[in-house]
Amino acid sequence: MNICFIAGASTIHTVRWVNAMVKRGHEVSLITQQKEGLNLFNKNVKIFKLPINNNLGYYLNYPVAKYYIKKIKPDIINTHYASGYGTLSRLINFTPTLLSVWGSDVYSFPYQSDIKKNILKKNLAAATEIASTSFAMREQTERFVNDKEIYITPFGIDLDKFYLDQSKQVSDTINIGIVKKLEDIYGIEYLIKAFAILLNEKNIIDKLNKKIKLIIVGKGKKRSYLEELAKELGIAELTNFVGVIQYNEVPNYLNTFDIFCAPSIRESFGVAVIEASACELPVIVSDVGGLPEVVDNGETGYVVPSKDPEAIADKLYELIFDQDKRKVMGQKGRKKVEQLYDWKKNVDKMEEIYQEMIKRYK
């Protein structure tokens, strides 16, 4: 197949989809406004950079993008993100186009104004068909479009890269961790507050015969705020802000954790959570979006109310003192990922959708 992606070049999600299709032997192109980030594309990916990199670019880049499409002559276009690139894709008006929704494009963007809601509706209506990574996000997308097929295309992980590596376990320290962007929607402040409750109210250090640490991996606008919060709560010395890392380093960090916590305020799917589960970590997540889909409450981890540091602290306390439960939950989590979120199977599914759409609409 000749597949053209229209998506942001700086995100790992784009990199993984594009590289996966190249490795399957397809001819793959990427039309994008963004520069490449830390994670590199396969050398066989043809990247077409658009001249304007701002919100107006989704409109003004249209003639250049249309020219690129004529040059590429794809069998199918897969556009990622229903607002910005969805607008550019609508203007290109190519058939067949699969529009993959990501999260904030359907959870946040349409509620910012009536104009943006109408833009989203137009973009979804213009797509030939639509893809969503979770059932929860499909339901959200259906609020804005009712006449389109919406496929479930989980964004799984490479099980050969994400697995339990016991050689990296730190035996004398309980590490509670998260790997996420430091942004409001991921609720990291509630994890910091929960960690403070463990130390300041539950006196866990006096009861624990090991050291304890909170490890926060990622970059974002909230870093300074979160660092100040840790200082205010008196836990700065036990909180490690690692900063940004390359994607291939994520398994190494996960394998130093004992518990993974994702207290998001909004989350469309939960890739970071299934990465943790694949490394046999028990996980604690909030009850929002697609997170309850990727965690079996009480089996592979715990689902707690959003914005509730007390609830997080209670589950952390339980898991810290129950090593057997951590082990069993981690093992069950790995099995769940193997069944549902094996990246190879997810790529198979996307290939099948492409092939069906090309056959149906060409």
C-alpha cells in the first residue's frame, strides 16, 4: 500500500505508526507542520514539511499539502488529530481518509467555543471513516458525528521492549513513579499530594524498613509549579524530577519502579499505563476517560476517584506493604496487555482497516 500520514512529526505516537507501516513493507509518506522530535523516523519514510507551523497553517498550508498529495498519489490517507490536522485533511478532501482522534481534539477543543465545535463536526463529517484508541473516546466522538464508522484501534506497545527486567530492580528502595508530560490534564499534583500524605500523615518512613522515593519522568509547563509544590509539602528531597527522556529509555525507568500511578484529570486511552503493566507493575489510575478500560480494578491495579490524593495515598499504602499483591497484580497486568495491547496485533488491525477502506472506496 501507498500510505500517507498527515500528522505532527514531533510526537512518539506519529513516529510509531509511521515506522510500523514502513517496516511492514508499505510505501509511507508524512505531511507535517512540525519538526522532528527526539524520536527518529525510519530512513525510508518520506517526510514533506509544510511551510507554516502555527494554527493558521492548518488552513494556509492547504495548497502545498494538496500539491504533495498529487505528488505522492497515496492509496489512503490516515490523518491524526481531528482538530488541527483534521481541518487540513478536510480541505484536501481525499478519499479514502481515515481520521484518527487522539483525545484533546474531542474532549477539550469542541468545548472551547461554538466555532471550534463546528470545526470539529465539519472535520469528522469530511473524513471517510474514523478511528479511536478506546471505547470511551469513541463514545465521546459520537457526540459530534453520527454517520461514520468508528473503529477501535488500540495504541499498544512492543512487548519485546516492555517487560520485567529484574536486574534493574532496586531492592532497598520503594519507588513510586510516573512517566507523563507535566501538564494540568495528567493530575501529577495529586500524586505529589498523595506522596506527602504518606510521609506526613501516615508516617510511612517510620513503619517501612526501606527507603521510599517518588520519581517523575517527563517535561512540561507545570514542572516549576510541581517542584515548588513538593518543596511546600516537605517532600522535595524524596522527589526526583527526571525530565524528558527518549522513548527507548522508558522501559529502563519503569523497571526501577515498584508502583506506577497515573492520576489524570483527562485521559483518552492510557498508553503509559499499559507500558507499566507490561513491565509487571501494579498501577493506580483515576476513573476518567479510557483509563478504566486498561486497568482491571482490584486485579491489575486500582481505579480511584479523580482529584483525590487521599484515595491515591490509601492504595499506595496498601501496595507498599504488600509485596505479594504487587507481584500478582503486575503479572495479571502483563497478561492483559498481551491479550489486548500487543503492538504487532494493533498494527495488523490498522493494516486490515486500510485494506478494507481502499477496496471499498477506490
